[in-house]
Amino acid sequence: MIKELGDTIGSRVLESIGRTVGRAQERRPLPVDLLESDDAYLAVFDAPGAAKSDVQVRYDDGAIVVRIDRFREFYEGFEMQFPGRGLSLDGRVDLPPEATVDPTRATATVKSDGTLHVRLPKVDEAGAGSDEPESVSVDDGERGTGDATDTDGDASA
């Protein structure tokens, strides 16, 4: 009986810690790098465990905005002891104020290394796209090599 009580208390403590860790992860923005080339901006977000269907990307008022809603898998024969992974993750990166891009040609790819690459082509002032919110379709990156230099070939929208 005392062992059962100890097991129950231990399980509840672990569950509480797991929920706290998950909530903290959900409150922290996704880490992101913003890179610039002559013809585009590339935002690389950490997207651990995300599938194409989990990811929403949009361009809004000069920023790339990402939302990842992951779903916890169930494993037959196993019981959840420590639910520590955040399921809803958000990220945002503002482009430089002078950036002129075409969000209608943006691409987003979930890579096999657990990152999300969002590529926004630059345009000259005359061909500048709108700053209206624009959704970006997400590709799963299966066709590309997944290496850091492969930003064009497998990122079709």
C-alpha cells in the first residue's frame, strides 16, 4: 500500500513537471535565423517533430509568422509518464525595414533535420508585393537533399 502511494505521488509529480516544461516550451518563441542573399531572405526555424500538416506559415506586415500545432502520438503498450513536449509552438521574425519582397512567391519546407525553411524572394521597389497578410503553402521537403545549401530545389509551394 505504501509502495502504491509512493508510485502514485511519483507519477503525479512527473506529470506536473512535464506539463510545466511543455507550457514553458509553448510560451517561448521558436528559435530562428534570418539569412539574406542577393535575391531572397531565408528564415530557418527550429521545428522539431513537425510534419507538413502541422505547420502554418504566413507573411504579415513585414514579418514571417509561423505556427506549429504538433499532435502527440500514442504508442501501443505504453502509458504516458512524462508529457514534456509543447504541442503548440509559435515563431516570428521581422524582415529589415528596407526589405521589399514578394510574399506570393514565398516557399516553406519542413526539412528532415527538424527545421523549417521559409524563403521570401526579393523584388525591386517597382515590383514590390503587398504587405497584406499572405499564407504560404508548406512542402515536406522529401524531394530535396535537406542540406543547408538546398534552399531552392525542394521548396516548391
